[in-house]
Amino acid sequence: MKKTAVVILNWNGQKLLEQFLPALIKNTPDEAADIIVADNGSTDTSLPYLEQSYPSIRLIKLDKNYGFAEGYNKALAQLDYEYVVLLNSDVEVTENWLTVAIDYLENHSEVTALQPKILSYNDKSSFEYAGACGGFLDLYGYPFCRGRIFNTIEKDSGQYDDEKEVLWASGACLFIRLKNYLEAGGLDAYFFAHQEEIDLCWRLKARGKKIVCLTQSVVYHVGGATLKMEHPRKTFLNFRNNLLMIYKNLPEKQYRKVMIHRFFTDYLAAFQFLLKGFPANALSVVKARQDFNKQKKNYKTVRKENLKKSKIDLPIGIFRISLLLEYYIKGNKKYNSLQS
């Protein structure tokens, strides 16, 4: 029996499947892994296309669009593998992308998850926004990567080719031990999409697990194929989910200070959207905070459980800095200029 399943979550993505499945099949040895497509209730012709063109690919047919988080939860709950790879449908994989990563996990039992180096499909000399060379957080919950801070994306010159322990691995291409995924409760279904993998990784890291970026494995990600970066819905999900993630995982002694800080910086972000002519995005920030305040009561038990199971208050990968201060005031726009 194969130890690994590569799972693509699809929703109305036939064109992406047509574009990226050939490279995935070519570069994924049949003896090494099964390729599975979990369909999130597509209404296009994705399923007939897959059944006709790739009859050997296993299909998991979900009855509706559950979003990224719950879609993967429902799909992975049906599987029995040691390792699973959560792979976006808009990712082009390269030779040995899978085998070097699985070999690494086989030889490093202390590592529960990893991501490859993620470069931009549209500019293969640059890192890709959603993951780059591994993810981190600042003390106030702002995510960043080796190779990408806010909207500053670096060229890849091999500057981050060392193996690195990170806080979070990108959901664009996430290798993870299925047992650990399930034990930690999987992705938060309420998040629907955006930052759910950061929340899961934070949980795992706080419980003593290790997550790394392994740059010997390389993939190219289109990114933004579902919601464009400036879309108000994406703004809402990013702000709301980020606040919920902080509430779920941050210990009490840091939490109050962080949330006071975030009150001011979130409304400053809304004001910036207004100044730039994006009133819908500004309103999304306000709505995100409102929904966060409404949902906190539903997460009290979750927070209590997370903190009870945590072994580490601030795991490796949470920098004790303000990213806003470093980026906008000090001008430190690259990972190598930051001090953890």
C-alpha cells in the first residue's frame, strides 16, 4: 500500500486541472503516491472531464462547496495514508518535488509537516506570495515569509536555500502526517478559506511539533486563482480569520496587549483602504472585526483546549517584533533584515 496521497481540492477548476495535472502525473511516480481529486460540489464539467481523461485518478465527490478548510477535512477523513499533500490546483510541480520531501519526513520523525520552496508561476525567478520559503508571524499576528513581507516579493537567488524551521507551511503545497492533521482537529471549517493552514500549524507547533521548509523540493504557484488580492471578500476573511486565530492560540499574558494593538492597526488599515479608493475593502475590515467579536463566545472552549494542550507559549517562528514598525518605519522589507 502506498504511504502518500496527493490531494487536490477542486471547485469549478477544469481549466486549471487541464493545465497542471499533466506535470503532476509526470513528476509523481505511480509507486510513490496516489493522486486524488476532492471535488467541492463543482457545477462546471470538471468531473466528466476527469472521469473521461484521467480514469485512474480517484475522485472524492462532496455534495457542495465546503470551502478550502472543511473541503479538505471531509476529504482527508476518508483516507488512510501516512502522509498527505494538500496541493492547490494551480501549482506546477517539478521533478523530484515529492520524493525528496517524503524521504525527508521518513528520516525526520520529529517533523510533522513541511512545504517546498514556492516560486511564482508567472515569474519563476521570484518567490510566490502565499508561502515563498516558509511562513512566520510577528508578535501581533501578521504573517510573512522568507522571500515575502507584505507586498514586497524578493527574487530567488538561493538566499533561503538552507533548511529552516518555520511556524507555518503554506496550504498551496502542504506535506503533513495525516495522523497529526487529524489529532489536531484539521483545518478550522469556520475560516472557509485564508489563514486556516497558519492556524493549524500554530496549533501543531504549540504542541511541540516541528515544521520546516525544504527547498530541495520546488513548485510554482499561480496564486490568486480563486479570489484576487484586492477582493473585499478576501479582505474580510483575512482579517476575521487572523483575529480568530490569535484568540484561539495566543496565551493570555500576550493576548490583551496584542488585541489593543490590533484594534488601532485594523482601523488604520480600513482608513488606508478608504484613502486608496477601496471603500468596500474598508467596510470588509469593519465587518471582519464585528464578526470576530460575535464569534468569540463560540471559540471559548476551543481556546481553552488549545491552551491546555500547548507546551510552548510562543513557538519558534513567532518573531517578537512589530512587522508594521519594521516594514513601514525602519524600512526592513526583506526577511534577512529582521531580528527574531
